Amino acid sequence: MGLLRFSYRSEILSLHTNITVTLPSEELTYYPLTDIKREEGVAARRKWEYRDGMKFQTVYLLHGGGDDDTCVVRKSNIERYAEENCVMTVTAQANDSFFMDTQYGYKYFTFLTEELPKVIQTMFPSSPKREDNFVAGIAMGGNGSLALGLKRPDLYAACVDLSGGIGCSVDTDAFIDEVRTLKMERLQSTFGNPDKLRDGQYDLGGYARRAVENGTKLPDIYIAVGENDFIRDVVRKDRDALISSGIPIHYEEVKGYTHDWNFWDPYLKKALSEWLPLKREPIYLQG
């Protein structure tokens, strides 16, 4: 797997930010598939050629609270899972912004949904098609994944929420109550006055309802949480709110697991290997 940490100055954020990118490489060959110079012993598994214009499907991975863009790569086996499924991954550092355009000024949602895809799709071999793009997140990133999927359904074919509980949620009343009562200063500084949240930019329940009313094509939604996770009941509320809105979802609650990498790692594998509609091969130009 190719791995790099890419730093550049974001115009939306007006600061330098870090992005960790993984690229499939183990099954690609520089030589034509019929060339006798191909490495003996590994030729059989190098089954695709590097070609001009080649693209990959891409999973945008959203990190958890307190983490950075490297944590998913360092603490899980996502490199191996992405290689096995021939997909790119992109993780941008979003600090504890809940992946939203914050009230204190940093527009992380705009960065993630407008600037970052353009940068990635022009500087890396990432396919721009909706059918080839997905978003998945853990913990805080799980809520972010739902937010990106519900607010920008035109960008992603599917979204995955693993243990998402703090931040934007689909149960509007629960979300407002959380911002009003939870003693977490960065929550209030991000979302602002709880009395102004209903039907506003952070109200995922409002986006869900309007999507159903307007017949908007939404991403496929996958949610999973450990049965012993302290955030489980909040995840259940999101599940129930989505179902009540008439939005089909896939939901799993897994016995014996809590809020840690012992759960997230195998479920990242499951997301890539079973849930997401991946092609599992490079995308070549026709002709």
C-alpha cells in the first residue's frame, strides 16, 4: 500500500492542514501483464497495470475526537483492508470540530465537502463520480459521516457510522438537549445557541425529513456500535430517528464490544469488505 502524509495550505480553513492518503499498489505492475521481465514469484498477484488516467474509488475516513489524520492508519489495519479491496483512503485532520462549519470560524464541513474533494481528485488518482466515493467515520467521525451523507448526498454513494454519538445527530430533540446540557465547551463553541439549532445547518433530523419529502437520493447508510459502548443509547436514537423518517439503514449492535479500536478495526474491515459497493479493481479509461 502506498502511504503519504500530505500537508498544504487550505484556502477554506486559511491554515496549513494535514491529510493522510493511502493508495493501492501491491497488485499493480509497471510491466505489461505479458512482459517476461515481471518479477518472478510476485507476478501472479500483480494483476493490474499502471496506466495513464487510472483512477480509484475513494473512502473518506473521519477520525474520532481528540485524534488526528494519522490515528486511523496507526491504530487499525486500514492499509491492509484498503489494499485488499483496491480502494484509496483519505483522512483529513479536523481537530475537534465535529466536521462542521463552526461558530468560532473554521469551516470544516465546507473544507471536507468542497475544497478537499477537488484537491484530492486533481492531485491524486481519485475518481470524481458519486458511485466511487464513500465516507466512513469512528466516534465523532461517525456523526460526521452521517452529516456529510445527509447534507451532501450528491457526493457519496454510502456512509458508515461506527459508534457515532457526540456531535450532530438525527434525533433533533436529543441533539439540542446535548448541546444545552453536556459539559463540553467545544460542543457549545461549535454549535452555538441551542435555541437556534432546530431546522438549522446542524440539524440532521431536518435534513433527513426534507430529503424524504423531496425524494432526494441518499447514500446507503450503515451504522454499528458495541453493545457495551457508553454512547450506545445515543446511537440507538439516531437509528430510530432515521427509521422514523422513512430512511432505510443497515444497523448492527455487537455484543462484547465497547468504544475502542477492538471494535472499530474489524468493522472498518467489514465496511470495506462487505458493506460498501466497491469494484475492487482500478478504474481505467475506456478504449
